[in-house]
Amino acid sequence: MQLAKEIRKIDAKALFVFLTGYTQYVMDVFEVITFDYISKPITVEKLESVLLKAMQYLHMIKRDFVFQFRKNQFRISCDDIVYFEKKGRQAVIHTISENFKANMTTEEIWKQLDDKVFAHIHVSYIINLGHIRAIDGDEVVMDNEERLLIARSHKQNLKEKHMEFVRRMV
């Protein structure tokens, strides 16, 4: 517990899973914002379940998008990306606070994205499902107030992906 408290002071995002046979400490471990608690005896199923859940959580919060433009290297959090806009070979990366340019193909962009978090809505747009404010007819309204056209061929898939995304977040 003391070690977890010290680590928490240094790293607010550290993930703790406690394993113990002493049930009297169950409430104490949550003092350091614990991800999970496993009581002994441990089963393979319980350990696999906790590890899978931890991997999914870390995958969700740690994803960065890396790109280059004019010999400069950039790294931004995928959570901050509102959408990608393709203009020929160039991609404009629209984030919460600013826009970036990169010379990337759609395939190169998708290699770094989680398809459970991002959706292709048009030949020109890949959007972050977490930044959708509304789906309004043939348009999607993003958190930054921009309205983007949804291609007819992508509309049903977008609705399904968005509903699944919302279910996972609840």
C-alpha cells in the first residue's frame, strides 16, 4: 500500500491491481485509486479477465498518433483528434486546439487508429466517435461545431459504430 501511495504521487495514471488473501484490506486499496482487486485463491479465468480489462483500458487511454510534416516529427493523443480530412496526398488533422498537416495516405492513417474509436464517413473524412455531438440527417456535428457530410454508403455503419462506442463508454 505504501509503495502504491508513493507511485500515485508521481504518476496519476498508474494502474494498480491488488492481489491478496486478506479481505480486511479490500477497502484500503481503493484509497490509491485502484483499477481492480483480486482475492486469493486466484483463478486463471479471473486473472485473464483482469489483464484483458487492463489492456483494453491502457490501449484506450495511451494511444498516440505520430506523423511528420516538413521534416518535423509530431505526436498527438488520439483523444484530442476530432477528425482527419483528406485532400489528395495531404491530410489535415483537426484537433481540439489546432490543426496539423501531414503527407499520408488513408491507409497510413488507419494503421495507427483504433477502428472502435474512429469511423470513415466519407472519402475525405475519418472522425473520432468520441467527438460526435449529433448525427443530423446526412451530416455529423462534431464537438468543434463543424458539420461534416456523411456519404450514403457509410451512414448505416457510422450509426452502428457510434451506438457500440456509446455502449462501451457507459
